Amino acid sequence: MNDVRPFIDPDKVTDRDSFVQFVEYLVADRVAAAEAEKANPQRYQWEGAAGWQNTAIPAFLEGALAGSLAQPDWGTGAVPSWRDLAVFLYLGKIYE
């Protein structure tokens, strides 16, 4: 299994650099989860490895959208923040 970069809390994303680090974490996390799922498909037939609920792009985007709309404080600024973007992507991973 690939090394997964250390978890970066999306609430800690404050600027472009921390957003890039967060996305790098998310990519590495998904790659590692996909390898675990491939190695043991029976174990992960109902839920993805490492908390991944949505592994296909449409499901990921639906989860991100539904999760962000369920967060009353998400995206309430005049423009989206780096944190808002990170939270959106993280919700794509975890929101069913």
C-alpha cells in the first residue's frame, strides 16, 4: 500500500499552499484506499476503505454537494475561502 500523507484537517486550510497539501493528502488517501479495496474486495463491498463513501466521480460530487448544503456555515462568505473548497472536497469523501 502507498504511504498516505498525514491527515490535514480541512478546517485548518487557510491558503493556497495548505489547500494544495490537503488535495495531495486526499489523492494519496484515495489511492491507498483503492489498493486496499482491490486487495480485499469482500471486506469493502459495502463501504470503501479509509472512510471513503464515494469512489466514483458522480457519487463524490453528489456527496460533496449534499454535505456542503447541509452545513449552515459552508460558503457563506462573499467568495469561497480555501477552507470552503477543502471542506467541499472532504465531504465528497465522507458524506453519503
